[in-house]
Amino acid sequence: MKRRQILAISYLFPNSEMPFHGIFVLNRLKAMSKYADIKVINPIPWSPIHPFIGKFKKLKSIPEKELIGGIEVFHPRFLSIPGHVKFIEAYTYFSSVKSAILKIESSFKFDLVDLHWTYPDLPTGVKLSKQYDVPFGITLRGMEAFHEQDSDSRKEIVKRDLGRAKYVISLSREMAKHADEISKVKQITTVIRNGADTADFYYLKQDLAKISVGINPQGPVILGVGALIRRKGFDLVLQCLVNVRKQPGLENTMFYILGAEGPEGDYRTKLFTQVTKLELEDAVVFQGAVANTHLVQWYNAVDVFCLSSRGEGSPNVLSEALACGTPVVSTDVGSAREIVECETGLGHVVPSEDIGKMSTALITSLNVKHNRASIAEVMNKYDWEWCAKKVMHTIEHIK
């Protein structure tokens, strides 16, 4: 069968200034590049005021084109006013994508447009499909992609254009069900969760991992990873920690949080205040941001990884922890249940914000002797290669 020529378009994608931004999109496309020829267009927002806003200043340094993971990536600019008139991006985003296509269309005859976000990607995919007479499809990566939290036209655009896609891939059953419900054209969304990056996350002996990260606690350690924002639910684990430390043998349990201030407001002060109120000053460590390359040691050093989020798509941290052999306790968000229950003995899934059940799951996990090497071995088969093959099977007959 002839290799597909796939043009991937994604608002989320790594670049030289933000190497881990949308890394999961790169990981999947890199794995797919064994079976298809792929080029990526990752438009970068721009406006006259961007150079004067701290978090946007570094966008100027992103090159127009770069090679990332062996894939040619184009970064055209599109007009985007931070927080305002988002409707114009349906036009400016398409215009920037088209400018990049004009540079490659003579040598790259793409036969499929592969989208990785909804707005402004979806309306762009619709237009390209018509202009170039090729099909397009999309992957849904989080409930926020439906834009139902927004008061403008984006929500209606997503509803309309989802039904025009030749395929829709969702990272979880939750998103797939919702996509099928809101699409004007009824379709069955395919569920394919993210793979685990087993090249970077793997089993290590726990005692050696503890030495490498510099922790020597008197009791068990629970780990949380993510930005210090409400959505990550670290406040829930703090409440659970009070219950955990009441149990015989678990009185000295520690909770390490790896992460810094996030984009959804400063939640750190509330967490610090809660720690003081619960008298957990000696039990909680805010480690700050940790480089992705160091996470493998942290996952291996702790006794249980806890994903306490109030909302997720396909939580990579869960797959990463399991790939290291670390047992998990997770809230039932996004594709967490699919990940934890893909095999037996990987951990526990509990309702979001249920302090009682989360506490019980943490206590149970901390009191069980896990075969961590076996957990890591089981997760090895759910790597990005596994994910890429499932995606290619989905799109191979799309015309």
C-alpha cells in the first residue's frame, strides 16, 4: 500500500523555545512517521502587543522552520489578540497555514489533513479539505476542546465542523461519547489514548532512585506532578494525607509535589495556607518545577503516584509513572480509567473529589507490596508505537 502523505496541523506542538509544549502530539506523529510521510504546521500567535507581554516575548525567537524529532515543522505567524476577538483566528490561522503550504505543495502532495486541536484548527481543516480535495480528521485531547466554557462562536463552530471530519479520534470514552452527542452528523468516534514514552520512563531500583533525587523519608512517599492550579486537585490529596497519616505504620507518610505556578491563576497561596491549617508543614514538600529528564528518578523513588485532577484528557503523567513501575491512585477523569484498567494490578481509580475513597485507595496502595518491575514490563507494550499503529489502522482506508 502506498505511504500516506499526511499534513499535520496543530496549535499544540513543541518548538525551540517550548520543547515540551504539546509533546504528546510530537510523540505520536514521530511514531507514525515510520508508516507515513509527515510534515507539521504549527502556527504561532502574534500581535503588536505580544513583545510587551512577558509570557509571549519568547515566541518571537521561534524559527519559521525547524526539524523536531526528524519531522519538518513550520511555524507561520497568525494574528491573535490575547483574550479578545477570538473569532478572527478562524481567518488569520487559516491564512498562516496556507502560507506555509504554498512553500511545500510542489514537493509534498499531502492526501490527508490531520488536526490535533479544535479551534482554530477545525475551520482551517474544513477549508483545506475543500480547496485541496483531501479528507481531514481530528484528535480530541481534552473536554476543553469543545469550547463549551466560552461564550463566543467557538462552541458552535466545533459542533458544526466535527461532523464534517472523516474521522474523529478521542483520548477517552468520555470525550468520544460527548463528540458523538453534539455532532450534527452522527458518527462513531474512535478511542485511542496516548502511548507511554518507554524510552524516557522505565523501571529503576527504588532505593537507588531515592538517593538520586535526595529524599530519605522516615515513611512512605506519595507523589503529585503538575502545575499548582486548582484543576490538578493537590488540595484533595492534602485532605487525604490527614487520613492516611492516622493509619498505623503510615504516620510519617510524605507528599511531594513537583510543579510550579500554572497559567490558570496563582493557586499556590491557597495550597500553602491549607498545609498550615491542616498542620502538615512537616509532611508536604513543594519541590518546584522538575526537568522532564529527571522525572524518571522521581517516579521510581516514591511509593505511589496520585493523579488527583478534576479534569484531564489523556494524562501522560499516569502512563509515565506506570511505565516506571510505580503503582497509581487516580481520579476518574479523561482516559485515566482506560489507562489504569488496561491490565490488572496497576492501581485504583476513584471518583473525582471523593476524599473518602481517595484516602482508602492511598492507604490500600501504601500497605501493599507491589511488584514494580512487573508493572513496568506490562506497560511496555502500550508505548507510542502501539498508539501509532492503532491510529494508522483508523486512517488507512480514509479517502
